[in-house]
Amino acid sequence: MRPQRAAYLLVFCLLFPPAALFAQDGVDAQQEQQDAKQEQGTKPPPPQDPDEIVRPSETASTPSTGRRILTNFWSDQKAMWTSPFHMKDGDQKRWAIFGGGTIGLIAVDRHLSDALPNSTGQISWSKQFSRIGADYTILPLAGGFYLYGRWKDDAKARETGVLGAEALLDSYMIVGILKMAAGRERPELEGGKGRFFKGEHGFPSGHAIMSWSFASLIAHEYAPGKVTPIIAYSLATIVSASRFSARKHFASDIVAGGSMGWFIGKYVFEHHLDPNIHKRYETNGGITRFMPDINPLYAPSTHTYGISLAWNK
């Protein structure tokens, strides 16, 4: 599927998720060295386990697709929960920044939340926008990619649907466990001060982790183009911001969820992609090209935060 067509499909499935569902029936070794020319911002892709690669022959039928998703899901969970013990240098830096930013935001969460007008209209509109990141929207969207790929015999679209569903399952499991463990109060709760271990489900944001995991997966799948990744990340940002303005989450809940989601999407793509579909992995001496470089931005003095996005060429 061309990047432009992927962008159109992404928007169509978001606007009409039920129609997308019924349209058609249907590598763990650590990186030892980096290229000496870091000015190009390139790095080799991680090694893959051949048994975890999602091949077109497996996504051509529904039973084999389901088996592959479940098989990879369990291996993903094991790797993700033990990831702190085998992080790469680049990931360690990003996690340190995201973790530090989350801790800093926890200290000022209530002030940031109370700084909004918090009017009835603001909260109502924000809740409507946040529906874009709900599971009943994103899961049909992944199904739309898969069914489109089945319909048009597009292996890349099928892979996007399969890996997207896998990333969403990973996100759903991780965020569910973390919510129960953290027990944080939501800002909309009467007397809610964002305290932890109170039996609530505020940390991290489920909408943020799911929307960012799927956006990250799509952006990596269609990285040679820029339109589709920009749309995907923009929608994830809208969902995250709307959960904050709807008083469903504090800022730190969203940053934590969004950062974990981005890493989940990146992990699922890199460990389960079929290199035969993504020929760019075979160019430039095996060096990955056209990958987005995302880094968090946080200024404690002004209590502002954001994300920088740069494209490697």
C-alpha cells in the first residue's frame, strides 16, 4: 500500500470504524556497535527471531493470523516486562528522560490541571475527541488495515493490521496491570488529588498508551512517507491532550502512557516485521533508513513539555 493510500485508509477507518470491519470478510542480542557516521542518524535494525516474523503466508487466512498474534503476544509480554534488564543505550537515554519528565510532572500535576478553565463545554468536547483513542475505535482501525490487505492482497496492510492488533493487546495488558498496581486517583474524582495506591485507575492513561502504540506501529510501517506518520502521531497527540483537558488524567499519566505506547509499537514492529516487505532494511549496508527520531522535551522552569520529531534520511 502506498503511503498516501495508507493515510486515506487511516482517516477513513477512524471516521467509519464499523464499515472498516465489515468491508470485506475476510534481531534479542544487544547492539554492539553503531555506524561511525552518526551524523546521518542511522542505526542497524535489531536482530529478529525467525519464528516471530509475521510472514504474508500466515496473514492470508484468519486462523493462522490469530495463532501468530497469540504466539507473538506471549513472547512480547515476557520481553517487555523484563526490558529494564536488557535496554539498549539509546533506549536508556529516552527512558531516563521520559521517566524524569513523568516524575517532574507528578509534582506539579494538580497545578497544571487546575490551571485549565475546566468548563462544562471544555470537558464535554474533550471527551468526544478522546473517543478516537478508545479501544472500540482503534481495534476496528487495525481490523480495517487487515481486511483491506486481504481484499487487495496487500501484504504490508495485512502486516499493519496484525502487528497493530498485537501492539494493542500488549498495551492493554500492560496498562491494566499498571493501573491496578498504581491505584492513582483521577482529577475528575471529588477530592481527587492524584494520590497513588487509592484503588483507582488513573495511572497511566489507557487511551494514551493504546493510541501511541498504534500510531508508533503505523509510523514505523509507513516510515518512507511522511503523511501517514504525521497523521498517526497527530491523532495520538489529540487523544492525549483531550484526556488531560477532559480531566480524565493528569499530565504525568498521559506522558507515561504515551511514552510506553511509543516503545511498544516500536518493539512490535522491529521484532516481528517481514524484511521482505520492508526492503529499506536491506539498503545502505543493512542500515535502517527513514526512521523517525522522537525525543521528549521538558522545561521544569516553565512547566512545559512536548515531543521533538526528526526524520532520518
